[in-house]
Amino acid sequence: DGGITQSPKYLFRKEGQNVTLSCEQNLNHDAMYWYRQDPGQGLRLIYYSQIVNDFQKGDIAEGYSVSREKKESFPLTVTSAQKNPTAFYLCASSIRQLRHNQPQHFGDGTRLSIL
Amino acid sequence: KNQVEQSPQSLIILEGKNCTLQCNYTVSPFSNLRWYKQDTGRGPVSLTIMTFSENTKSNGRYTATLDADTKQSSLHITASQLSDSASYICVVSVDNAGNMLTFGGGTRLMVKP
């Protein structure tokens, strides 16, 4: 079945450590996104990519980095500069830019906590 | 500032009953409005997408309405089932060159037997 796979499901980060969250899609979608979800708040955009080898900062990009070397993969690195990383991270993809009214398809998230 | 406000924050209903969730937005320029269902510990799943010209859209027992003049939307759930227990998220898309979506904080629905 086509879909988006995020791994791991749960991740723990130590002080000063960088961690990488994986996101893979087999939907042949051009656009991919990373969101952060905190309790009681709406999803906030971290980074997005509309095409391979190109990505743009979202509203809360500080302390995060991404790469888009392959169409199907969009890993997110949470660096030690992100002082409050505990959250639920969601990856999404869509056929093309959202202005064309295309739905986003989401993965099942990675829950990141600090040790 | 673009904002999406949802009410109520949480709701408990009995199985078989109907309910309506509200969404007010101050997003401009408006492109479309989406409703998502998010089960606990899972990613959101799209229920409906409505553009400016659409007043209502249904997906099974879910019916979304849109009043672009008052900038309000509602999601009506008919004959609720235990599996409807989830968070429902209203999302508004800004009509610009980017990929700007503004997410509401969600309404947490619990359906009890």
C-alpha cells in the first residue's frame, strides 16, 4: 500500500545530541513537509520541500535541519540548538503545492522526548 | 495575523448522537478549508476540502459547511460511533505562492457507549 512511513515511533534525545527523524513516502509526491505538534496547539510548519534538492524554512525552523536528496525521502535533524525538542513530529506529503487544493497525507508521527 | 479558532476544545457525547464542531478563521487571502481527523498517536487523515465557492461537502457521516462571508465552518457528525473518538482539526489554506496552512488547535471528541 502507498503511504508515508515515519521512524522511529519513539525517540529519546540526550543533552547536546543531534537526532534524525526519518520520513519516507512511496506516493510519488513532489512536496513534503515537517510539522511539530504540541499539546493543545495547532501544527506548526518546520520545513517544507517542493522538489528534490530544494527546501524552505517554515515558521519554526530554528534548531532544525533537513535534506531532500531523493524524492521519496525527507529526513529531519533536531539539533542540540533546539532547546525544547519534546513534541510529536509529523511528516506529510502532497502531489504539488497546496494552492491546488491537494490533500496532505500524513505519517503516523515520531514522539521525541528528552532524557 | 492568520488565526484559526476551534470550539469547543473538548466534547463528550453518547454513541448514536449527533454533534457539531465549530471553526472560525481570520485568514486572508483565503484559498480552501480542510477538516482532518486525528486518532491518538496517529497522523491526521483528510475528511473534506472546501474552496471558496463550496458551501457544503460530505464524507459519509461527516458533513462540513463553509460560510466564507462570516469566515466560519462547521463539521457535523451524524449518528456518532465509538470510532469517531478523535481530535478534529480545522485547517485553512492561504492563497499565496507558498505552502502556508494555518492549523486550529483541534476539538477533542469522545464518544461514550
